Amino acid sequence: MLNNQLNSYNRPLDYRYIKFVRVARNLTQQQLADKMEIHVSDLSKLEKNILPFSSHYEMKLRAVIRRLAISRAELDNIKALLDAKERRGYK
């Protein structure tokens, strides 16, 4: 169990996490973009998978996850939701 908790923060993130993190803290795209120090149009494009989710953006998302105190449990739940959506064929 402890090993699984430690891996939650280290697991690869992708563009799909952005919206869930934003909604988890009731933030607008503008507010999250400000916290990630990126332009709101870039955030919107990232959420829609129009702009490639590079390591640069992953680093910024990881930093904001720490600043917003997103817990390991929350990340695990986001991952579970993403997996369920994928199994059901949702985008």
C-alpha cells in the first residue's frame, strides 16, 4: 500500500489530468493558467489535446498539483476516473 501511495506522485501525467485538477479545486481556466504560469489559450488547447502535452507542461502541472495540495488519493481517483472513461470509450 505504501509503495502504491509513493508512486501516485511519480506516475506519468497527461493532458487529461488538467481538467480534473482544475475542477477539483473549483478553478477557472484563467485561474489555473495563472497558477501554471501559462497563457489561458494554451491551457484550453492542452485540455482539448490540441497542443502537445510536452514535458514542459507536465512539469508545470506537477508544480501546481503540489501548490494546490492535490493529495495522492485525489490523483489515484483521477486516474481511476480516466481509466473508467477509457474503458467505456469516452474521450
